[in-house]
Amino acid sequence: MLHHLYNFIAGVVFGLANVIPGVSGGTMAVVFGVYERLINLIANIRKDFKKELPFVAVFGAGAVVGILAFGKLMKWVLVNHAAEANAFFIGVILGSIPIIAGFAFKKKSKRTGKSKWVFNAGNIIPLIVTFALMIPMALSTASTNEAKEAAKAAAKAAAGGAGGGFSLLDTLLYIVYGVIAVTTMIIPGISGSFVMLLIGFYETIITAVADLNFLVLVPFGLGCVIGLFTVAKLIKWLLKKFKRPSYAAILGFVLGSILCIFPGWSQMLAFWPILMVVVGFAAITLCNRISE
């Protein structure tokens, strides 16, 4: 029962993260220890679906609740208490770092069965490279007022954000956006919603969801399906063939994601943001204990 509750909570957080610019759904999946399971499920959907059906149902229900039930609440929080909300997610990410670092740098001895920390070019370089890749995105977040006002813009988005008539060019573009969106959502550390914001599609898709505009949603969803299965297979292959370097790369993305949501020292060095970092750290530590 606790295991299902844990997966439901993971789904809720995953759903929330995917609608908040700057927060990565992939990071939250890694943080809750379900990332590799999700990747394997997507890559082997025909073979594993029946076996993983309970997990899919519970996690999926949590994701839907996170998006629909708490989405509006989270937008209000981001508009009115952005520093505290980001501080909470920073605490969650910090609490997950020891676990991800263990996957990246711990190696079990075949002779003794004991694990030891191993640091070499094979796992340090991927960490440095992916962390460096996150720096331009963090700078974009810091310098773009749109990113900081994303939740407010989405909440105030008027109907008709996407055009009313059918256009083949727009349809193909929505498919491409779907591929980009799901690719960035599935890679830990990168916020799919923030990337959508940068390319000018965030408000359009949010409005399309609110208005059930299927001329946008259907091609966008098709692009998501195409991107999901191709990227998942690639990530599964990397995790199988190069597990520790892959997790080192994931750790670089996760560490870099802190830069993307960091609200600045002037806002962080206050009672409530500091408290929320502690709460987030404690919450993920407790969740990881439950999952064990």
C-alpha cells in the first residue's frame, strides 16, 4: 500500500513539474527513483505493459491529479510565492543528489560485493558537459522576464491563442513542437515547459488544453508520441550500455536545473525560502526511505 502511495505522489510531482517552466519532470522522476522504470516501460511498451499496469495506473493517476487538480493552485503559488516554491524544488533536488551520485560513482566489487566510490574521466566528463549545457538555459531563465511570468501569462491567456482554421504548415509545426516538448521533458534537468516558453509555444499549448482545441492538441500529441518512443529507446540503450556515465550525465543536468530555478540570493536568504529548502530536502529524504 505504501509503495502505491509513493508512486502516486511521484506521479503528482511529475505532473506538476511538467507544467511549471524551469522545473524538470525528468528530474522529478529521477528524484523519486522511477525514471529508469519509466524509460524501460516506454521502450518496451508491448512486452511490459501488462506487468507494469498497476504502476502505470497509479503513477498516471498521480500525474493527471498533479496537472489538473493542483495545476491552477501551483500557478497561483508561482505568481504570488515564486521564491518559496522554487526553494522547495531546490530542496527536493538537493535531497536527491546523494542517490543519483551513488548510481554515477559507486561501483560494486565482484570479488567482495562491497561498493566503492570511483571517480574517473568516464563519469566526471559527462557530468561536466551536461552541467555546462545547462548554464545557457539558466542564463536565459535569469534574463527573460517571460520565463519568470510564465505562470501568470498562462493563467491570463485568453481563448483563441491558436488560430481557428486548419493549416497544414501549422499542423506540421505542432508535430515538431510535440517532438521537442517530449524530448526535453524526458531528459532530466531540462524543463520542457521552459523550452516551449523560449520558442514561443507555451501559452498556445496551455490555451489549447484549456479550450480543448483539437486542431492544436492532436498534432502536438502525435509529435509527443513520436518523440517519446524514439528518445526512450535511446536513453534505455545508454543506461544499459553506459550506466554510470549516463547517470553522471543525468547528475549534471539535475545540478544545472538548480541554476534554472534559483530565484537569486536576495530572495533566497529569507526565512520562508530557507524553510522551504529544508522542507523539500526532508520530504524527498522521507519519500526515499519509504520507497526502500
